[in-house]
Amino acid sequence: MTPAEALGVEALEEDDERLRLDLVREGRRLSQCREALDRALERLAETTRAYERLVTVAARAALEVARLRTALDSVQYADHIGDAYALAADALRYEAVPEGMPGIAGPANYTLEVQRARLSARERVLPSLPSGTAAVKGEPGAGILGESEPDVAPAKKIDGLKSVELCAGAGGQALGLHWAGFNHVALVEWDKDACATLRHNGRQWGWDECVHQADVRRWRPDGDLGQIALVSAGVPCPPFSIAGKQLGSDDERDLFPALLDVVDLLRPRAVQAENVRGLLGRRFDEYRAGVANRLGELGYVVHWRLLNACDFGVAQLRPRTVMVALSPADAEHFRWPDPALVSPPTVGEVLIESMRSRGWEGAEAWARLANQIAPTLVGGSRKHGGPDLGPTRARHAWARMGVNGLGIAADVPGPGFDGMPKLTTAQAALLQGFPADWEFQGRKTSAYRQVGNAFPPPVAEAVGGALLRAFAAGTAAGEAAAQSGTKEESCGQ
């Protein structure tokens, strides 16, 4: 190699070394940039979590302020009995909020303690009113949340709040409508265990005297029930479900015709019915039209809507088809309840207390895994098997939350338990929105079937509240129109 070539090679080696050093430096700078980006992303995530917590706190604060304002307004200013009851019920159900702000169905952690506190508070709001009455007036700040009781106007019977429910099951819809303010005078159910559940839990409200174990196709009231505000029904789902082969009117379990016959007999102010999502499918367009036509002949305007239970504080997706039918005067003012602004509780949040009640060491870790809402619970029918948490797809979803969906447990896990726990019937009921003290009668399969086929009480309460608001607005509009007509007549004279 000549000296010139050697110098060229040396120069190339120096260039290579400089390039290598430059690459090392660039690599270090890139690594530092990545670390800085990771720190920035972590700070952004922390900021986002803090913002979400702030939004939740702000929403709850606004909710509490709205509840207080509405409660006080209902005590001080409600002159119309229907308006007073709707305002008070809304305030205690966390739905009544300032004008322009969407309704809120419940706090983020819609616990059973909140439900019980709400019921207790409602009793304080209406301390001396008999069942089916509502008339509230008083001094500002008295009553609902204060120490002193409000001055209560003379109690006035409201026959318009009487209700009859068909296919009442274990009482999910009946309980929610009771929370909303309806007074059940007849609960019709053919299953003897479900009837026992209704009598056992509803004794405090006199349900034990109005439960009728009967086929709704043959049931008729023994005497005059007076003016009925609402006929509700949880008609059987199999005629419209995939599992039931969606036979519709060709299914012997289709009880919509029986519901319509009772509506024709009692002529209530409104009708409410719930069923599976499948009823809203195109397959049943003609069926729904037939129901609407029959109700239209009876003088009702019909609305259908798919409501998800998780939008109303229930730790479960559970989409349900809901139908309401009202007179034209009330239907003009009916608005479906708004979904909650806050997320529903997770399965872990709802069940953590029961999971650790017998000392299971893994309860907290399990609750962290069960950090989602539940798939839709399936109750099944007498024609298909024993209790479990649904088809294969649903059981896989349960498994991802650490739940064994192949059956129902007799009790919650105890010390030393290893594996995926099964849910108990009581735990399934909590996921449906039932109070913890709602006791289901009958053997395990029957009790779970009652739970799995139930309409979540919080959803029924929200729809019932919407009906009451439509009643109040319709009545007020009618009274205003009557007064206007009277004034015009006076001026004409």
C-alpha cells in the first residue's frame, strides 16, 4: 500500500469513527427524547386521571346542588299535587337538575345504601301522607334534608297513582315503579315462588294483600279498583328472544294480547311494558304495529325505546325494549329519561363487600379484576336447563372478570378459596339493581330464574318518573286550557 493510499484509508477510518461517534450521540439523544416523551405521557395520563376525578367531583357537586334546589323548590312552591310529587321524587332520585342540565339517574357508585337512604328520605318528605297521596308545601328549607318537618297540606287522595302490574315476576319493575311513586293495587303472577317473593318483600307496602297467583289471560279484578293510572307488564321474553326461537304471536307464551285485554278493561292513564331487545328487530315490525294499532283504537299514543340498564346506574349492560302508551294530552309531554352523566359501578365495586363477607383473602384482587359492568344476566325458562350465567360468549366475558359462569353458588367464597368464584343468587340480584335485603323465595333454580328475568328496578323507576312528569304536565296544561276557556266565556258575557 502506498503512503497516499494509507493516508486515504486512515482518513476513511477517521470518518467512520466520527460517524460512529455521531451515531452514538444521536442514539443517546434519541434515548433521552424517548425518556422525556415517556415522562410527558405519564404526566399527561396523570393529568387526565386528575381531570376525570375533577369532572366526577364537579358533576356530583352540581348534582347535590341541583337536588337541594329542587327539593326546596318542591316544598316551597309546588301548588299542583302531581307537580309536587314529581319534583320531590325527582329530587330524591337524583334526576331533577337545573334547567338546561341533563338529568342524572344516580351517583357513580349507585349502591344499595344510596337506594335505602333515598327511600328513607322520601318518607321524611311525605311524613303524613297516606299511600297514593302527595301534597307538599312548607317553609323554605324545611323537610326534605333539614331537621324540621315541612308543613304539610291536608292529604288528598290521588287515585291517578294506582297501578296494576301483570307478569310481575319477582318485583323488579314493581319495585322501581313503587320508588317512582305508583301505588300497586294488583300484582298478577302465575309462578308460585315469584308470588311468594312479592308477598314476602312487599308486605311493608301491603303487597301481600294484592298479589294474585293467576294466569293473566284469565285474570280479572274481583271488584272495582277505581281509576287506574298505570297498567304495567313484564310480558314473557321467549317469543321475541333468539333462545326462544322468536316465534312471536305463534308462541303460546306471547302475553301481549292478554295485556291489551286488561288495558281495554281498566282503561288506565298509561301503559308500560318491557321485553328483550329482539322485539325492536325488523322481524317484529308488523307485530309492534299491531300492538300500537290496538292501543291506538283504545285512545293511546305509543312510544318504543331501547334502554340500557347501565345508563341508569346498574352494573350490567342489559338492553331492554320498553313501550309506553299514554293519552294524547299526556303523550305530548312525555320525554324518555336521560342516561346518567356518570359511569355505572363495576361488578367488583358492587360485589366486593359480599365477596369478602366470609373472609376470602382474594376478594380485593378479584374486585380489581372485575372492573367492568356485567354482561346481560339470563334467567332462562322452565323449558331450558338449570341456572347459569348465560351462553358461551357471556361465560367467556364472565371468565375475563374472574367469575365462573357454569352455575350458581350456594354461598360466597370463604378462607382459603382458590379459583374463580361462582356468583350467588343474591349477588346476581345486586347486579340487577335490587336492594340487598330483597329475598327471593323458592329453591336455587327458581330463585335465580326470578332474578335473571327481572327488569332492573332503577330503570323502571326512571321510566315511571318520566310518566309521572308527563301526567303532571298534561294535567297542568289541561287546567290552564280550562281556565283560559272560562276567562274567554266571562269576557264574552
